[in-house]
Amino acid sequence: MLKEMALERLIEAKKDRRLAHAYLLEGGAGVGKTWLAQQLSALVLGATPQSVVEHPDYHAVAPESKSRRIVIDQMRELEGILHLKPMLGATKVAVIHDADRLQPQAANSFLKTLEEPPPGCHLFLTTSLPDAVMETILSRCISVPLRASATPPPSEGAEAVAAALIAALLQPGGPDLAAAIRFARIFQKSTSAVRTRVAAALEAELKLEVKRYRDTTDAKWGTERDDQIKAQAEAAVIRERSELLQATAEVLAGALRCHHLSTEAKLDSYRRIAEVNPPHVLLRRLDALERTRGLLARGVQEGLALESGFLDMIALP
């Protein structure tokens, strides 16, 4: 649903005293997960959305470690805070950004609090990759799937990846090992470009903040902000990677639809791929792509996961 519609329904739930203690806000980039978490936090704490992050009973956790994961120490610290009395009023809020990045130990340590939080405590988790969130977390949250108000145009990276896959599957003589390696390199080039672009923008932001807060008494501020910036950059890469994987899946799904829907004519290339790939072969390619998603979700090194996965997907044995 749209973020505004979701907020309206949750406001009604609060009025009726039906607001649950844990929600998972899920959806792709740009659907408004962070916006909704901020609105809900303000609603619970009686603050304005613009000032809620400064409220003493508002707490947030995001990936900060070198591995761009949420680690157990972060969750233990959060749990300790949540079990203290609120500073103001009778409610507390915790927002866990990118819940799919929770390390298993961190997630397991938080399960008891997630299932039975202290009185007046509300938890809002966000994720762009719900399939990568641990089942034990999913089962303890109410899912709020969000969608964009309009379908955004595909990024340049997504268009390049789709074109590269089409070229690989339609190359003379059929797809082979070399085609799979070329495709993997194009895919990784797109994610690397995002990492470089986002990191540069965030580093520029950090320099401005350093000038503004150079006299701060918090000696840890610079290091913590630097870690946060690295986590934000990695989160952007993961979102881009998800979009590129979706663009890859759309090529295979479009060709598969050509076998079943005579009206499927979005791209002539889909039809040509279908002509040389029977349905069972396209399904095997899609299965290989899903296995690649699984490897990435489990934290397998990106380059290794993509190369091995795309070899299975393109150069089928």
C-alpha cells in the first residue's frame, strides 16, 4: 500500500488502541519506509515528525560494523535502553533500519524483547529485502508492505544489466562461460559505480558536518559518523543490487510469459529468447538467479556469489 494509506490505517489503530508493538515496514527504495517509521515514532511519542529523532525516548539502530551488519553489541545496548523507564511520558520507540542486515546472533539476542517488549515500547523495523530477514524476526512482527506511488523508470544500471543479459542469451552459438563472465563484470561495474557515487556524496556531507561540529565535546562523534556513512553507502549498494537482480529476473520472466501469453510483446528480444529457451530452461535460469539471491542474503562474498550464480544462470550445464 502507499505510505500515506499505511499511516492513516495505523493512526486509526492507535485511536482504537489496536496499535501493535512491532511492525516490519518493507518495500523497495523510495517507497517511504523511513518516512513512515518517523511518522509512527512521532505519533507514539507525541512529538513532531521533524523533531522526533531528538526525543529522549526515540532510539534507532542501523548497520555500522565493518561488515555493514547490525551486530550483537548494538542490540544489547538497545535492549538495555528499552528496559529503562522512559525519560518523558510512558512510551519508548526503537527503529531498526535495514533489519535484513541483522547478524544472526544480534537477531537472536533481540527475540525476547521483540516478542515481549517492555510496557509502552513500540518497535519499527525497516527492510528493502524482506526475504533476507530471519524467519524468527518476521514471525514476531506485523508486516506493512509498501509500494511507490508511481513506478519509477529503470535506472541506467538496470537498463545496462538487462541489455547485457539479453546479449548473453542471444549471442551466436548460444550462451557460454565467457558470456556469463562478461555479464557478471557488467553487473558488478554497476554496483561499484553506485558505491563510488554514494560514498563521495556522503564524504562531502561529513566534511561539512566536521566544520560545523569540530568543537563538539563528544570525542567519538567523528568515528561513529564515519561508520554510519560507510553503512549508508553499503545500504545504497544493496538496494541497487536488488534492483539489478530484479531487472535480470524481468528479462527471464518476460521470455517465460511469451510461452504462455500470445499478447506478451513488450520486447521483441523477449520473444527471441523464448524461441531458443523452452519453459523448463527459463525456469532453471530463474532458479539459479534465486539461489544467487540466497547466497547474497547469507553474506557470501559478493564477487564470488555473483560469478558462481551467473555461471549457473547463463552457462547452464
